[in-house]
Amino acid sequence: MSCTVEIENLYIKLSDKVILEDINLKAEHGDFITILGPNGSGKTTILKTLMGFYKPYKGIIKICGEICTEKNILNCRNKLAYLPQNFEVDKFFPILTKDIIEFSLKEKYYKNEKALKIINEFNIQNLLDKPFGLLSGGEKQKTILAMILLREPVILLLDEPNLNLDFLAYKNFLKIVEKIYNQKKLTIFLITHLLSHISDLSKKVIVLKSGKIVFSGDKKEIFNKKDYLEFIYD
Amino acid sequence: MIDVFLFKTLSAGILVGLECGMIGVFIFLLNIPFVGVAMAHAAMAGGIWGIIFNIPTKLSAFCLSLISSFLIGPMTDKLKINPNITISIIFSAVMGFAFLGIGILKGNNEMVLNFLWGNILLIDFFDIILLLGTLILEIAIIVIFYKSYLAIMFNREIAISLGINDKILYYLIFFLIGIIISINLDIIGGLMLFSLIITPPAIAYHITFELKKFFILSGIFGAIGTAGGIILSFLLNLPVSASVVLFMTLLFIITTVFSPKRKKYGQS
């Protein structure tokens, strides 16, 4: 299924404060876009607005050609999979890893071929009967990613997946994402505030500052800028 | 005669323990322990104003408790604040109403005390039917929406992204809490109610990692605690509410000390 994401003239206001201002972007099907920017620049707000968590004050969002409104938000959400920044729970929280996988299923995981396949691919068989709260940060992230991918989205939104991982765990996570990208040709939006965390497969970069897009283009262009670090983080 | 009386009280106690224990799972995992206190006081205020306006107190208590339960969810969402803050605001407001009513009533405090302590010994057949009805409603809601509630309690953002209508289910839980608290309030009173919705899930939390078992164990511990407390009070001629609360606390201490979860996975 070919699907574009279009954001036109988007403004988001939260408690009378403008969080995003005049955002325009278009992602073609199969784009791997990295959204860069310092803390508080509005990166997460873009993804949450795509998910319909925030209502635009002005502007429109089109997913696969369909304008997303309150009425058809479930339709739009069905095409997206969102990996939030934070899904930490108390380590004694009563939920097993297999319960998480089954969020995306109508039946038990072992009765579903797709689930068995993805469990195998992600190598999380030995985690299924373990309490989710006791998994490592990387294992938790893999589990949530496997669960949201079971919904067969066309667009994957990754909200700072590096936050709860050390560098090695993040690199492993990125390998999985790159494998999925190559296999399924999804459109991916990945948020990070670290340049070293950009995937090699991500050709397009967007830089946000104080709620505005200050750069949108090829990754090479930004690295060719003389003071690119200062440009992004000043 | 005593056997029939004890049987009736025990049956009611077991039903109360089961339904409070199970609803307590939501209260425990959503981290809103004071919802019980706020709604109990809303019911108390409703009861007091029922006397003033000559309306059946059960009905007025039920209505005000339900109104409060309807307000908590939408207020929390609209104001984007922690539900405990909304609960505290409602608690303060209904306390104000209750004390205003007490001032107007001037001295008729018997009913007020009844709302605090309840009287499970005076339970009648109609109360048992009501308890049974709410228990069936509660189990039905848990069974039908089990997976959705698990997702909401785990992470509301993930639940929304999965297409779960979190708002309706979130409000439904407050509504169910309101019904259970107002039905139970003049049977067991606010103080015992608070213990019955918090302690059983706190006990079950020490035992299982599975939500299904968590609901079942919390209900069972609620029933065991209530039944054990009632039997103790009959044997030792003690006040029922105090016996139940203390017996439940004893169960909590025992499970904390011998918790298989804590033993295996540590304290922190």
C-alpha cells in the first residue's frame, strides 16, 4: 500500500502557548525521516499530532491522501504505529510480555502465525512468560515494537527510542528498525536529539527549533554546513 | 437463629469483599487511592441532604456519589491534571456540602456515623440482591473489556494508539467505582470500605504478575478478609468493622513478609 504523509500549515497550541508553528512537510511512501532538534523544540508534538493526541489549532494532516479529523481519527491511526518515549512500569506491575504482544491480536499469540513469525524474528521467545517490568530497556523496546508492527502499519513513528537505552542497545535497536525498513518498506519518522543516532538509511532530515522547521532536506546537506552543531543546538 | 444471622452477614461480607477487592485493582493500578474516600464522603453528603429534603437517604447518597464519579474523569481530562488532584477537589467540595448539611441538621448525627461505620449486621435481603447485582455487573465489565483495561492501565498512550476508546472506558471505571461505593457505603461504612478497596489489591500485588490472577486474588482476599473479620468479631464479641480492617491488615503483613515476588525479585 503506497501512502504519503502530508502536513500543511500546521499550528499546535497547548494551554495558549504555541508549540508548533507553520509546519509543512511531505513524506513519500518509504521515506526514512529523522527529526532532529534540541529538547522542547516540538519534535514529540509532531508525532503526537500525527497520532491525533493533539488537535491542530490551524492546518491539516493528510495520511494516505485522507485528511485526518476527529471523526476519522481511528482510520488514520490504523495506518500508524507509535513507539512512545516512555513505557516504563513498576517492576511488579502485573503484566507479562505475552500480554503486551496480544494487545494487537484477537487470539492467543501461539494461535497466530504472524505473531509467531515476528516473535521469532525479534528473538523474544524466551521473554514471553516473563513479567514485562523485569525486562531490560532494550527488551522492553523490542517487545513494544513487535506488538505495534503486528498491526501492519504503513507508517512507523519512533519517539526518541534512544532515551532509555545505552549506545550498544540503541545500535541493536536501530539494526532491527533498519531490517524492518528494508523488508517492509514502511515510512519511518525517527526522533532524536543526537546526530550520532541517525540511521544510515535515513536520507532526509528535518531540524526543529522552537516549534519551527529550520531545515528540511538531505542529510548530507546538514553535515556539510560548517557549524552544523551550532546550527542545530544553539 | 444465630446461625441464620451469621450466614446472612457472612454472605453479605463475602459479596462486599469480592466486589471491593476487584474494583480495588483499578484503583490500585491507576494510583487513585483517595477516590474511595472522596466518593464515600459524596455519598455521606448526599445522605445528609436527603434527610434535609426528606428524600430517601440511600437514593440521595447514591445520586451524589454517582455525580462525583461522573465528574472525575472528564474534569481530569479537560484540566489535564493528575486525577488525584481532581479527586481532592471533589473531596473538599463534598466535605463542604456534608458539613453545611450537618450544621443545618443540628445534632442528628446518628446517620452521619452510620455512613462512617456502616452496619453490616443490619443487612437485609434487598441489600444482598443489590450486592449480587453489582458484582455481576462488575465481573461483566472486567471480562468484556479486560484487554482494553489492561492496555489503559499499562500505558494510556499505547492504548489510544491501538484504537482503544480510552475515555469512555476510563469514565466507565469511575462510574462503576461510584456505584460500588454508594451501594456498599451504608452496609459497611466509609472506613471499612477504604480498607476493602486498597488492602486486597495490595496483598495480591505481592503474589502475582498476571492481571487475570490479580483480579481473582484481590477479590478472594477481599472475601477472606471480610469473612475472617466477621467470624472473629462473632467469636470474640468485637466490633465488626474494626475486626475486618485489622484482619485484612494482618493478611497484608503476612503476604508482605512471605511475598514470593519480593523474595524472588528483590525489594526495589
